[in-house]
Amino acid sequence: MEQKSLRRRLAALLLMLCLLVAGALPALATSANIRLVDASGNPATGTIRVALYDSAKDKALSGGQLTLYRVAEVKRKNGDLSFEYCGDFYGCGIALGDLTDSTLADQLLEYMPQGAKGTTKTVDADGNAAFEDLELGLYLIVQSKASNGYAPIKPFLVSLPMAENGKWNYEVDASPKVGGYTPVNPDTPPVPPTPVPDKPGTPEQPTEPTNPDTPKNPDGPDSPVSPGSPDSPVAPGNPDNPVAPGNPDNPALAGRPDGAVMSGLPQTGQLNWPVPVLAVSGVLLFAAGWVLNKKEALP
């Protein structure tokens, strides 16, 4: 009975030792096995590769840009490792608790000062972006430009190196959850330009008509002159209104040396002597009638 009891106690002790060793492995990977310098004595470096992939649609998210900021550096004190803020985040006062907590990345992004220094990479056609030759530390990754048709991914933290399976990984692969899909509206067909009518040319100025030549007088020469008379012939007996005898344009009435022009109609053989006779006869008849009217009026 005592031997069986001793065996049970030894088995329990061995089991306890195994549990202690298993629990100590992560601690050994966290402190003793980390490599802060390379073989040449220079600070160790690493690489962070980010892959953007939409598993629901089975497609890589090409395009867009990712920006990486170094938040903290790795420090070893008394064999223990810790992160201490550095650069633009030095003295921010935000507690570094659970690095997988998404609110921690949001707090750091909100605190990040304007003009903070970062490294930006463009996501390639396969949805990958690689940040190489990085100093060890804690990094904040932000999508500064979203992929076409997708909302930006949420900011997240990556530790370099990262403890995996009891050892340190200096080539870290990160696959964050992609943003929501946003349908892209089809391109609006271009509006055809409004046709602009051709500017009418300036009409030619019409040429000024030339004055027709004055027709020549078919009835006589251009400057008819009576044969044998001077340039200004004088009609006989009327020096004020000289008229060339026989000029058809201004014929003078025969027997009237004053140069009266004939009317449009020919004159008839009218006599002037009956006018005074008729006038006197009318006066006499009026007087006779007046006398007779007086006599009839007497009683």
C-alpha cells in the first residue's frame, strides 16, 4: 500500500513539473531567445507583409495605400521584455495592454500628431504590401487610401518580432479584416457637347453702283448752237430772256416778243369784246328791275 501511494505521489509530481515546463516555454520565447542585434552587432530588423483579401468574394483587394508608423521600441530590463513609446508617440500616456484590442489602435491613431512620420506603400495587384528592413518594435498600420470599391480597413497593431510556436518570427504576415464592399456606380456617359454654330462670315460690302452715263440727246448735238449765232443768242426785241429762234425746247408764241411759253393745249379763236357789253347789259337790267320793284311797292 505504501509503495502504491509513493508511486501516485511521484506521478503527480511529474505531471506538475510537466505543466510548469509547458507554461514556461512562452516565457522563454519572450525573453531569452529574442535577437535584438544581428551577427554583425547591428540592430536586428524584420519585415511586415500585409495581405488584403476578400474571402467572401474570393478576390484580392488591389490598389489603395497603407501607411506604417513605429509606435514603440523593444526594451529588455532585468531579462524582461517590454515596449516603450518612441518618436511621435513618446509620452502619449496610453497604456499598452492587450495588443489585440482594436480600441488601442484607435486611441493611438486619435493621439497621433499632425505630420507624424510614416512609411507608405501601394497595395499591388495581388493585394500585398511589404514593409522591409524595419527596426524591432510595435507598429501601427493605417490604410491611408482605400482600395477601389471598398471601405478602408480599421487600423491595427503589429509586433515585430512576433512570438509564434515558442520562437520569434521576424517575417510577420498580417491579414486584417477588409472593409465593407461599396458598389461602384457605373460611369456616367459623357454629355455630348453642345454644337456651336459656325460664326457667319462678314457679308461682303455691296459695290456702289456706278451712275449711268447721261444719254446723249438723240434729237441734236450735245451742245446745240444755232448756225451763224453766237454762244448766247439774243431774241430780237427781248434782251432779258434770250431765246434762240427756232429752239424746239422753248418755243416762243408768234407775235409775242416777251417769250411767253405755250400751254399744253392749243388756244382757240376766243374774242374779248363781248365781255364789257354783257357787263353793262347786266347793270341796266338790274337797275330796271329795281325801279319796277319800287313802283309796285307804292300805294
